[in-house]
Amino acid sequence: MQVALDDYVWAAGVATELVNTSAEVWRGEDRLPDAAALAAFADLHGDRSEDGAPGTLSELARRVGAADLRAVHALRANVRDLIDHPDRGRLVAGATALTRPARGATLVADPAHRSRTRWAAPLRDGATVAEALSLVCGVGILGAVHTLGEQRFRPCGAPTCRGVFIDTTRPGRRRYCMPGLCGNRVNVANHRARRAAADHRRPGTE
């Protein structure tokens, strides 16, 4: 497995999805409680081989034990702490530490342009799924800081949500950690509030 350094949007997305599986976000329900849930997470958010099949993250996630799962949970807390405190120096130092499972950096063929190359960080042999995720999150954070700035590390804008995210959108106006869920909740709450206010203004109501 190797993580292309210019593929930080995908990597930052994995970091966001990982931290938002915690019980803190889901009101006491951990979304990565066991090996099966971790494998499903890797299938959904992990790397892909060139033919589109599940990549190394999925393979590693299917060989986890209790210690590996605890390591992923510890990584999740570490990444959450970095996003919660988006000081540039702290982000860079923390994310650099997360990339330690890499075997340096090298030029690899660009799958979209066979005549071109791009920089990538290969995962060291024998790495665990926690180390693979650590490398992905580290590259995602470093790329986002370098390209977009530390202001892109934010808490969810939904009043009742404890989620966080890294905003890699072009305009930089993302508001929610899970737009399809948190955004819809806010829209429903706003609609109900407007309807209640309108009902209150009708003649004959109090």
C-alpha cells in the first residue's frame, strides 16, 4: 500500500470518517465496536486497487485482533485531538508522527497518466491496519494544512452534534461533519421552528 501525497482529499476524508465513528459523536454508541465493523469501515472508506477491488486497508482489517482494534481506537482519539486543536505547528508535528509507518517517500506511476509520476509514501512491510490508517490520516492532515490551511479543521455546525471534520471542499464553506445527516437535522429543526412561529402569529392562537 502507498498513499499518494497529492491524494490528501481522500486521506483527509478517511480521517474525518474515522473520528466520527466514536461514541462521543454517536451519543454513546461506538461505530467501530469490533473487527467486523472495522472491516466494513475499511471496505467503505479505504484504498482501492487499480481494478477497483478493495485494497490493503480492507485486507489488513480482516486480520485484526483485540490489540489491533484498541490501536485503531487510540489512533482515532489522537486524530480527534489534532482536529480539535488546529494550531498549525501542532497539526504538522502530530501528523508527521502519524506518518512514521511509511518507508520514506518515492516517485510512483500516476494511474491517470502513465507517462507521469507523483510522490507517494509506501507503507512498510508487516504494518498493521492501525499503522496503515495512521499513515493515511497523517498524509490527509499534512496535505490539508499545506494546501488549505489550519482553518479547515472545524467542529460540526449542528448544535447538538459533537462531530468534527476537515473541510477539503473548493469553496471551503462546509458546515457539517456529516452533511447528509447533520445538515438534514438542522433543516428539519429550522422548518419546525418557522412553522411553530407562523402558527403562533395566526389569529386566535396564543
